[in-house]
Amino acid sequence: MRGKRTWSGALLAAGAAVILLPMLVMLVWVFTERWAWPALWPQTFSLRAVREVLHRSGQLAAVLASSVGISLAVAALSVLIGLMTARAIVLYDFPGKGAAAFFTSLPLMVPVTVFAMGVQVTFIRLGLNNTVHGVIVAHLLYSLPYAVYLLTDGTRALGVGLEEQARVLGASGLGAFRKVTLPLLTPVLLAAFSMAYIVSFSQYFLTLLLGGGQVKTFTMVMVPYLQGGERNIASVYSAIFLAVTFLLLVLFEKLSRRWMRHGGGNFYG
């Protein structure tokens, strides 16, 4: 037993190091001007990158607001469509059910470059290219499979028994869903919302190709610095990216725990 605990602790420590060490290096680069190989510590520290990003705070705030707005819209639509899709797949039998379940995961099987190229042709014909609406739809197509997977598992675990009992006791179909099923699915809904948000917020190539440079998001500003070799400025943007994502996850975690404390998620406890 002690040996198993030792191995478990070692694996946990190794996993934490793989995640935390790159983040630590990134945070050091925020305050670094020169860090040449093979030195183990930066040769020159500077706040130039931080000052340069703060100098563009107005533009950065506008881009960040645009990114958050797009990602929130994508996440909300992913949860709404994903919930209906999950209920259809789990609770109903209809012709083409297997094909529908397969096509919901198809964007995950196609490389994002191929997916974006194919979608761009359709978007040009529909007039959605270089528009915010087009970017939201493109992000939705790529985020939706994650939401469907999570909500399908949650719906399958919950089943339909409690909802049927509510209907036997006199509740309408919509009332049973709203008062029984929806509260119990709230932790899963929040998880699906968070995953869809992160997938959308992280998209670069889809936004670049389908937004045509007209739709500005946070990754559109950050990635060129990563590719251009300005690691200190790229690290500042990366730190902001992580902070925004972390705050959102903390918010949803608190909402989920609050809901479960008030009895909304006892089914999963």
C-alpha cells in the first residue's frame, strides 16, 4: 500500500511539474528582456513588455471584450443545442440516430485547417465570411461536439425516471423538465459551458481565416507575438489569457458548488 502511495505521489508531482514549470517560465519571461541559451537564468530583467502592453490597454480591453462576448455566445449556443441533441440521442429513437450521433463528433475528426478551408467556401457563399456572426458559427461548429459529449453522458446518467414521475404527479412535459431535469443537470451544463467557452476563446486559425482580419479576438493579438519571437510581450498576453480563463473557471466552479449546496446537484453526490 505504501509503495502504491509513493508511486501515486510521484506521478502526481510529475504531472504538476509538467503543468507548472512552463507556466513559471512564462511568468519569468514577463519581466525578462534577454534570456539567451544556455543560461539557466535571465541575463537582463525589464518591465518594457508590461509597459508596452499597458500602453495599449484601451485597445486590449476592446479586443478582450470582443473575445469574451464571442466566446460567451458560442458557449451559450453550444449548451442549448448540445442539450437538445443529447436528449434526442439518449431518450428517443428515430431514423438516422446513429448517423446524427456520428456527425456531432465529425469536427473533432477533421483537422482544423481542413475544416476551416471547407467552411470558408460555404461562408463566402452565405455572406458570413469576415463577420462576427460567421466567426460565432464557425466556433460553434468546433465547440459543439465537446458540449454534446458532456451533456450526453450527463443525460444518460440521469435518465428519464425522475422526469416521468413528475409527469405522473401532474406536471407538464416542459414543467417536469424545467423543475426536475434541468436543476439536476446544472453541474454538467456548467462544465459544458466552460469547455465550449475555452475552445472558442482559444481559436486562432478559424478566426483568422473566417474573420479575414476584420474580427479581432485576443488570440489574433497574442499569436503574432508568439510567432515573431517577442517572448516577453507574448508572455504578458499569455498571462492575461490564463488569468481570464482561470477567473471564468473559478466563477463557474463557485456557481456549481452553490447550486449543489442548495440541493440542485444532490443526484451526483
